[in-house]
Amino acid sequence: MKNLLLIIFLLLVSLSGNSRDRKPDQNPVAKGAKVTKAGGGYSFTEGPAVAPDGRVFFTDQPNDKIEVWSENGGITTFLQHSERSNGTYFNKQGELVACADLHNRLVAFSMDKKSRILTENFDDKHLNGPNDLWITPTGGIYYSDPYYFRDYWEAGHKEVQSVRGVYYRSPEGKVTRVIDDYKQPNGLIGTPDGKMLYVSDINDRKIWKYTINSDGTLSNKTFFAPEGSDGMTIDNRGNVYLTNKFVSVYNAKGENIARIEIPEQPSNLCFGGKKRNILFITARTSVYTLLSATKGY
């Protein structure tokens, strides 16, 4: 009898310990939510960015278009002839800032479709082809500049930058190279407080995180995740979303907490909708949505 009571006591202690060690539900997907196709028939979708009203602008780069998804109104074309825009992000002025690699530069499109050039050179040489960007709360812009050959470039176009780097454009317009040791930089995203930046070295299959210094330079390079990523986003829990064969989600500690299967290989993503609780995913010839248990910003 004593032995039986001892066994029961030890079992209860074990169960109690497991309960304390068990992590709370970290699933970022809303209960019962499923991936839904929002639109198709594109050549290659990329660069989703949420507007202040919750609409999502995204690019169809091979067709040189920027499209707009509305939570209730479907998809319409915003701009034809977008300078082959790739990654995009809205600035505080309500302009859509785009990595436009037709002429290897960053441009800003107003909502009345006027454009202005933000930057197009570094060290008096054209950029390789800006790919993705993130804008800080104070208006600075971080953007990746890998090299992917485009058949629409003029004959004789060459890769002239000495490295495939990441750059920072200050609110005043000064451009500084802040990363120069990657094989192929690609997706990047910062925290909403502007203190940390996550950057993908897609060819090295690694995500790194950095402290953002007051002058825009980066420090404290720290390994974050063993996956490369094309595009990236972040939610209000600090979870970082990556796109490779699927959507892979890591919490702020660098623990993989979810892998979301998409019918086509995803390229990029952001949170859209008026409540910022709809994960909007660009994936090759289509775009998809998924109701989230978290929110973007």
C-alpha cells in the first residue's frame, strides 16, 4: 500500500512539473482558419505592403504592375509601368516606396501615381538591383541589394558593386552600406520600436538579427534562425515570419513555432485588413490570405 501511494505521489509531482514547463499556445494562426486564394493569374507576385487603411499593395514584377487587394473589394490594378517594382513599404507620407530594379533604384509612388527617385547609386556606381526594404519609425530606409540578373536590363548592364550588401538611407538622404558580408541578402524586417533588424542571407540559409544604433548603423550581429527567406514580416507578439518552401514562424527567442503550408511557394508576406489580422501572402502566380491569431503593425 505504501509503495502504491508513493507511486501515485511521484506521478502527481511529475504531471505538475510538466504543467509548469508547458508553454502557452503559441500558434499564430486563428483557430479553424485556412489558407484562402485571394487572386491568381499573375507571373510572379512579390512585395506586399499594407496601406494605412488596411489595403495591401503588391507587385507582379514580370508584368511590371502594382496591384491592390482590399479586404472587401477584391483586387484591382494600381499602377502599370512600375519600374519593375519588387519589395515595397509605405512611408509616413503615405507614399509607396519601392525597390524598382528596372533602373536599380528606390522610388516613391504617391497615391495619385506620381513618382520621385529616392536613391539610385552608391559610391557613384549604380546599385545591383534593390530587392526588399523596411522603413524605420523615424523614416530611415534599410534595403537589400543582391544581384539577380533581369532580362529586361539594357545590353551591357553589369554587377558593379563590390559586394551584395544591405544599405541604410537616412531621413536626410545619406546612404551608408551597413552589411557587406553576406552571400545574397534578401528579405528584412525591423521591430516596431525601431530597435532591432532581422535580415536574411538567403543563399547561406541564415537569418541574423542586429541592434539598430542611433545613426542607423548596425551592431551585435546575432544568429537567429537556420533558414533563408525571400520576404519577412513580424507580428505584435514579436514572431518573425519567413518565406521559403512554406511560411515558417519563429518566436522572438528564435524557436520555430509554426510552419504554414501554402499551395504555391511563398515569396513575401505582410499583415493586412483594417484590424491587421489577415496574413497576406504572395506566392508565385497567386496571392493568399490567412486569418491570424496575432496582428501586424
